[in-house]
Amino acid sequence: MKRTLYLKFLLAYLLFGIFGFVVVATFVYSMTYERLRRDKADSMYQVATQIANTYAADLYNSETSLETVHMQLVALSKYMDKSSIWIVNPSGRLVLDSSRNLGPGQEIVIEGFDPTVTGSSYYTTGNFFGSFDRDVLSVFAPITANFKVQAYVVVHTSIADIQNSANEFLNISYLMLIVLFLLSMIILIFFTELVYVPLRKITTATEQYAAGNMSYEFSVESEDEMGYLAASLSYMAGEIARQEDDQKKFIANVSHDFRSPLTSIRGYLVAMQDGTIPEEMHSKYLGIVINETDRLTKLTNELLTLNNLNTKGMLLDRSDFDINQVIRNVAESFGGICIDKKIAIELVLTDEKMLVNADMSKIQQVLYNLVDNAIKFSHKESSVKIETTEKHSKVFVSVKDSGIGIPKEDQKLIFDRFYKSDLSRGKDKKGTGLGLAIVKEIIKAHEENINVISTTGVGTEFIFSLPKAAAMDEEE
Ligand code: ATP
Ligand code: MG
């Protein structure tokens, strides 16, 4: 494809040259020849009528002799180079010829002389009724005396001069054509540089991408549509490469997270079957196996949730509900764990009721995940604080603990799927690293924000925003 585009353009260029040549060759010569012939005939006609009205008229009015007129015409014809002046009477007899002396009694009659041969014009080209062996341009002017055409002044001039001039003009035109043709090469160069070269780079790149080489790099340094196309293309390739990368990482993480509980389940079961674990210990190890299957169930559910959030996109079941009540419910559901770890959940809620407009079950899930993390990564005998504040038309919910904290470099990664900071691994072996990814997706679907403030060894605070219900806004 890329070769033929260039060939096509080259072909168009050559066609332009050939047609230019044909047009110049056919029209320029005939047009200039016509024009020059007419100009020449015009000027000769003026001379001829002048002769007809002066010298020749005198002759027919018998005011001067034939010899005198002959001498005058000879002198005149010298000024009109390569011309000869004839006086021909209507019957075709040559009365006078400026180029030769007609002896007395010498009679030359032009066979077939016909003054109407010029038609509507006053000149003709040809050998003048066989009088010349080459083509001449002949101009007629009638001599009138006594209200009658007595004779004609005929001025002949060689046509070769006109042909030469026309040819010279044609040569100049050819020269101009060549210059133009060469100048138009600039267009070809521009086309090559601005269109063809970038286009080749882009096609090579698309071929590479199509073949799966998404890391192929190329650049087109122009700020026109070509540059924009190239930039978009390489951006697209980058995005695809990144997605492929994410996909691979995701699959690797999923399989890893599925494999470890399966391995441990299998290990315990085999040990029970072959008697490595004595029968009386079975119930203890079956408990572990049940725990592991619980973990697998949790992982599967979370993956499904994430997948649904992704495919459904923005599909939210929004309603106005009291966020304070949801917070109280979530805190309550952690009661048992809190007693075990001796952790107090402290609620600092603004107003009795705080209506927000959001998807209640999803926000519940967000709170559940955040409180779960806060408790998981807190030390025993500490407290977790859940706070609501309102500002403008937003409600901010904060979940704050004084636990292990998140290292600075991990803070932007914790919302990624499967990400778990090294610090937390000792505290929580069961975690899948999907909780915050789900939280982030939900908040994003609400077009709200979530932020984390954390210092290692001091504690962590997650704050997310929610839109206040319209009913609440009106009350104020
Ligand atoms: P899951 O929520 O699926 O059980 P998880 O809690 O490990 O697993 P996330 O909730 O996504 O996964 O959290 C990701 C990581 O962020 C955690 O593994 C932990 O390293 C860090 N993290 C999250 N919340 C806190 C917190 N309150 N204090 C300290 N580290 C935290
Ligand atoms: Mg979690």
C-alpha cells in the first residue's frame, strides 16, 4: 500500500508534465503563429492602402509615370525587409513589381488571379496563384480612381519570418514549462517530507502493533494532523500495552491467591487420609480447612463484586439515606471482633441525622472494608474513630485508627488490586488486597473522592466524600 501511494503521486506528477507539454506544443505554436500573422498583415495593409491612395492613385490619374512610381516603390520596399510590392490590375496582369524591372512590352499575367480569394479578410497565405515557389503572406489594397477599382496593390512578404518567430516563442514556452516542472518538484518534496515519510512510519508502527509488538516506539515530529495521528497511535499502543500488563498481573495474582489456600487444604486433607494427623486431631485441622475455604469464598465474591462494578460502570441504585445510621450499624457488626482485640470504636457524628444521596448498600460495603482494615491493622487496646463532617454540599466520612500505618511509597498503591504493603503481612495473612480496590471503584462510580493520610507507626485515616441529599440542602 505504502509504495503505490508514492507511485500514484509520481504518476500524477509525470502526467502533469506530459499534459503540460502537449498543451504547450499544440496551442502555443498555433496561437502565436496566428497572432503574428495577423499583426504582420495589419501593418502591411496600412502600407498597401497608403500606396494605393498615393503613388498608385497618382498613376491611374495620370499624374505620374510608371517609372517614377516603380522607383518610389523600390525605395519603399527596402524599408520593409523581404517584401515586394506589386500592382496588379483586375484581369491579373502584373503592372509593376518592386523586386524586378519589367521591360517594355514584357507582359506577365497571373493565371487565375482572383482578388476575392481573401474572403472576408484582406490577406492570404500561399504561393499566390503559383507566382512563388514558397509560401508568402499577401495583402491586398484596391486602387480606386473615377469610382472604379483600377488595380490592386499587393504586398508580399516571406512567411518564414513569422514561422521563425512563432518557433522562438514555442521554445521560450518549453523553457518555462521545464522551469515550472522543476519548481513543482518542491510540491513532491513537501509531499514526501510531510506526508509520505510520516505515513510510512505510522504504517510500520501499525504493522508492528498488529503483530503484537506493543512496545514498538516511533516518533513523528510535526505538529500537524500527521503528528497528532502518530501521537494518538502511540498513546493507544501504550494504553493497550499497559492494559495487557495489568491483565497479566491480575491473572497472576488471582491464581496465586487461589493456589495457596488450595495447597494448604490439600496438605491437611492428605495428611488426615494417610494418618499423619491422628484422628483425634482431625476436628482442629478441619477447622483450618473450613477457614481456608471461607477465604476462597471471600476471594471469589470480591472478584465478582469488582467485575460487576467494572462492567456495570456507573449503575448505582441511589437513594437518600442517613449515613449516621449506616455507620452505627457497621460499627455494631464489628462488636465481637472489637471485644476480642479490646478495640473501642468511637463515633463522632455531626447531627442526629445526616441524609446523603448515594447507593446505600455499596457505601455500607465501603465502610465495612475501611473499618475492617482499621481494626485489622490496629494494635490491641487502641481505638478506631469514625467521624462525619459537612462542608458546603458534601458530607465527609473519616475512618481513623492508630495502628501500624502505611509507608509513604505504598500510599498510592494500596488502591490497586491485590496490593498489600509488606508492613501488613504479619498482621493479616487472610487479606486478599482487593478491599480498597473495591472501595475506590465504588467511590469513583459516585464521582466522589477518597484520600488517605498515614504515618507509619502512628496511624491511618481514610476520608471519603458523599453528596448531601437535596432534602438536607433545603432545610438549611
Ligand atoms: P481484604 O480487604 O481483601 O481482606 P486487605 O485488607 O489486605 O485485604 P485492602 O483492604 O485492599 O486489602 O488493603 C490493601 C493494603 O493496604 C493492606 O494490605 C494494607 O497493607 C494497607 N492498609 C489498608 N488499610 C490500612 C490501615 N488502616 N492501616 C494500615 N495499612 C492499611
Ligand atoms: Mg481490607
